[in-house]
Amino acid sequence: MNEPTLNRTLPARCEVLVIGAGPAGSACAQMLARAGRDVLLVDRQDFPRDKVCGDGLIPDAHHALTRLGVHEPVMARARVADHVRCVGPRGGRIDVPGRLAVLPRRELDAILLDAARAAGARVATPWRFEAPLQEGERVVGAWLHGAATAEVRADWTVLATGAAAQPLQRMGACVRQTPSAIALRGHVRHAAMDEGWRTLDVVWHRAFAGGYGWIFPGPDGVFNIGVGAAGAGQTHLRDLMARFAAVYEPAGRLLREGQWVAPAKGAPLRWSLTGAQPVRPGLLVAGEAVGSTYAFTGEGIGKALETGILAAEALVAGGGDAAVQRQYAAALAAIKPRFDLYERAQRINRYPWLVDLLIWRANHTPALQRRMAGVLEETAHLGDPLSPRGLMRLMWPK
Ligand SMILES: Cc1cc2nc3c(=O)[nH]c(=O)nc-3n(C[C@H](O)[C@H](O)[C@H](O)COP(=O)(O)OP(=O)(O)OC[C@H]3O[C@@H](n4cnc5c(N)ncnc54)[C@H](O)[C@@H]3O)c2cc1C
């Protein structure tokens, strides 16, 4: 991987200013640059940079990475896995097949940023978004703070600053300040455990009802281990991690014997396409800023990439303020029902006994196994596990 050349200078104007160079921002910038738009992509951090994440790439991310032409370089570095292992409170387990991989975000996001730059986007870091530039109600660029404070004027601005509420508030696009969930992860090396480990383990247990724990094997024998829980309230993530280690033997062993590569760090998540206003005159909001992460799984890289691409498509189609806003809002509305299904499926996290039942049933029912694989591939869904009809469908799938 090449270390990107740092560019500290800002142009005074551009056609599209993309703020935030995570998956959503880099995907958007790349697609715009490919279509010949003059794009400036800025981030408050220099790259490569870390991002608190589980680092798991599920099928939707693979599709989007292919579309962005970076699947090959990503897979050249990523650790491949072939199943998600769902582990219930009583220790029952089922392995759900899928196209899976793990790559630390420090590497993944640098590859995506490089690809945006290679497509022709200008990149400037570290520049932090401070406030919008406005003409009346219309956003016409932004104030950025880096080596100095500077303004960049733009025909359009895309806000892709992730799950933090502050940039949304400053942009006047925040509907809900609190995140949907919080999660904690660490990177721990354990060469002996690494041998032959091919699954992304997701673990439910009464000890951390409302959330789940995970162990994902990354490159170079380094595991990503974490816990997450819905809501922002009273959850003490370090307690949850200790409980995870106590109830799931591989987690306990990893934390006891492994060597910490990066300390455990927490971060918020915003999901279900809620919590933000997706459009304002002159502005589109993409990625986790618009709530693009899936409830239930907490997976968001693929959907952040997708919403970045959708924002770029609306801008490339053009046709004036109203047409661009309409196209992007319609594109998000078209994918919203799927987010709603994940939101409903997420309720299963509060009732770990249901996971036991689901795993037990799946181990006896090939149709349910296929449905679970379909959920991962996004060709099927679990429905509402707490409604009588949803429960019936789970127990007796067609
Ligand atoms: C603990 C945890 C585990 C997770 N595990 C997974 C997983 O395994 N798989 C998965 O698919 N998803 C996972 N997610 C979700 C995933 O991390 C997000 O969905 C994804 O990062 C969203 O991408 P994004 O581009 O919208 O935002 P981000 O990746 O957050 O990128 C936003 C960018 O904006 C920049 N920025 C922020 N504020 C400013 C500002 N004021 N000015 C300029 N730049 C700014 C940041 O520096 C950053 O580079 C996890 C999340 C957490 C917290």
C-alpha cells in the first residue's frame, strides 16, 4: 500500500466538496471524479488513519468494493472467512455461509481514498469541517479548519462524517443527537488461535442481552474482538467485554493469552436511515451520518459505500437543486424497507433465548439455514422474530 501524499492546501472552490473520507465519502468522491466532476475530498485526519470498527466485510461490502474497482487490492490484504458462526447463550451454534473477509480500517479506508484520488478527486487533510457556508437557505460550501481556517465554495456539498452528531448539528441536518448504539473493539494477536480459524463469530448471551459480542480474524494473526449494545444510555462496554470473556471461552482465551495490538476503543453507531435530514438545498448527507448502518448486525461499511455511490449518482444526473435532492431522497427511500426489517430483527438481541431457539431450529431445518444465508446475502430476511407471524415463519420456514 502506498502512503498517500499529504496535501495541506485547499482550493478556494470546487464543484463538489465531500467532507469525510471514510467509505461513504471516498466512494462518493471516486464516482464523481470518474464522471468528470471537479471534487475535493477533505478529512479531519491524515491517512492512513484508524477507525473503531469490527473490520468485517460482508457480501454487500464485497459488491460495492467490486463496483469501485478495489476488490482485488482489498482482498490481497484481507483475511478471508467463509462463515458467520452464530453462537447462542446455551452454546448452540450454526455456521452461515457467505462471502466474508476482515481488513483493519486503517488499510481499507486508505485503499478507498487512494482509489478516489486515482480517479481524479483532489484530497486535502487534515481539514476539519467547522460550519456551512450559506447563501440564504442554500449550502454553498464550508468553513474548514486545518493549518488555518479557510472557506471552500462548492456547487454541492456532501457530508459523510460518520456517526458523530456534531458535524450534523453544525450542518443543520441533525434530527437526533443520540446514536443508535455504541460498541467497543480491540485488536489482539494470538498466533496459535489463528491457525485454521475461518469464521466470523457472533455471540449472544444473557450476560449482555441487548447486544452481542464478536471475534473476527484479521490478517497477520490479529483478531478484532468487540461488544456492542443498542442505545447510548447506561451501557458500560468494558463490563460487557469482561462478561463476554467470562461466557465465551475463545474470547476469554484471546484476552488472557493474546497480545494487545491496539487498545479497546468505543464508538457510536447510527442506523436504520434515521437521525438525520438526508438533503438540504446544496447538501446531501451520506454514510453513517445519514444512519446507513444496519441495525441487528451493526454492519455498515457496505451500506456506507452504497449511499456514497447513490449520492454521487444523484449529483451526476443533475437537473438542479430539486431534481438532485429528489433523486437522492428517492434512492434512500427505496432501500429503507430493508433497514426497517433489520430494525425489527434487531429486537432478537434483547431475547437471547430466541437465538437459542433459532439456532436449534436452523440445525434441523435446511430451509432455515438457506434463509439465514439469504439474510447475509440480502436475498431474504428474518422478519419480525417477536410477532406471532414472524415467529411462525422462523420456526416453520417454507
Ligand atoms: C465498534 C464498531 C464495530 C463495527 N463493526 C463493523 C463491521 O465489522 N463491519 C461493518 O461493515 N461495519 C461495522 N461498523 C460500522 C462501520 O464502522 C460504519 O458503518 C462505517 O464506518 C461508516 O462509514 P462512513 O464513511 O459513513 O463513516 P466513517 O467511516 O466514520 O468515516 C467518517 C470520516 O469523516 C471524518 N470526519 C468526521 N468528522 C469530521 C469533520 N468535522 N471534518 C472532516 N472530517 C470529519 C472522519 O475522520 C472519518 O474519516 C462498526 C462500528 C463500530 C463502532
